[in-house]
Amino acid sequence: EVIDELAIEAGVGAQVAAITERAMRGELDFNESFRERLGLLAGLDASVLPKVAARLRLNEGAEHLLATLRRLGYKTAIVSGGFDYFARHLQEILAVDYIYANQLEIADGRVTGRVAGTIIDGQRKADLLRELAAREGVALEQVIAVGDGANDLAMMQVADVGVAYHAKPKVQQLAQVIVNFTDLTALLCILSANDKIK
């Protein structure tokens, strides 16, 4: 969770991490908890954003998975409750087609503690998935969504296949497919098993 990494830089790491954990388990309203966590970041120097981006580590298998999907003609998207700065960073590394994430508001070189525009919560993720499918002329029966937190559930339910990847217990209970003991390349097997790779 990038917001937890930003909180470490702001000196409120433990406080924000505790709220994040409860929100991802579905124990707190996402929007309220997001605003609370973001408010704790107010005043953070925006110069730390590249530092945080540089220490982010990809899940194992991510680069191979995205390269394979791209070669097979799939369209890919990051639909995140995180921040656009970091989503763009990942887009550059992984050559993802689309990114949607919260716009971290910065004024005078400092994080304001607010987002610009609509918060990307669970419902917004589901809506964006539908919009992307329509834009690409793809039926929802041809869509797979991968998530780990409660705010991913609505999106996962819209897709033909919803995958809980190293996810919180609530997400695992409601997902069609659970991946806990391997890397992201397991998704290629899942797609193949669903006759989606020809």
C-alpha cells in the first residue's frame, strides 16, 4: 500500500497502516478511511514521491505476466485506490495500457491531504471496468479482474473471473479464484483453463 509508504515519510506510518489494514479487510468505509489517512499526510514534502516510487517492488511474475498478455493481444489496466503518480510509474515499467488512480493534490510542493476529483473506491473501480470493456469493444465475459482488498470486490464481481491474489480473508471468501502460494504468472494458467488463451 503506497499510502502506508507515504505515511512512513510523514512520520505517521503505524497510525495509517492500522487504518489501511482495517479498510482492506472491509471493516471500515473505504472513502472515510481514505480521507482520514490522506489527511494525516497533509504537509508532506512532494519531493519524497520519487523516493517512495523507487523503493516499490513489483509482485513476483508481474513483468512476465504483462509482457505475455501484451504479446497475446490483451489490453491491461491498473485500476487503483492508490495514487496516479505511482500508477504512472508502474505503467512505464510494465507497459500497461490504461491507468486509473486517485490524483494526489499537491500545492506549493506539499501534499495537501486531499485528492483532486472523485475518489476511486470499490464502486468506481467497477464502473471503470465496465467503461474500459465498452471502450475496447470487449464483453464483460472476456474480462478478468485481480484484487486483494475489499475495495476490489465490486470490480471482481463485474468481471467474468475475479481473482483474489494474496488477498484479505473477506476477498478470498467471495472470489471465484484464489491465488496464495505462487506468483502472478499463475494468472496465465487460470486464463488458459478458462479457454481464454487460444
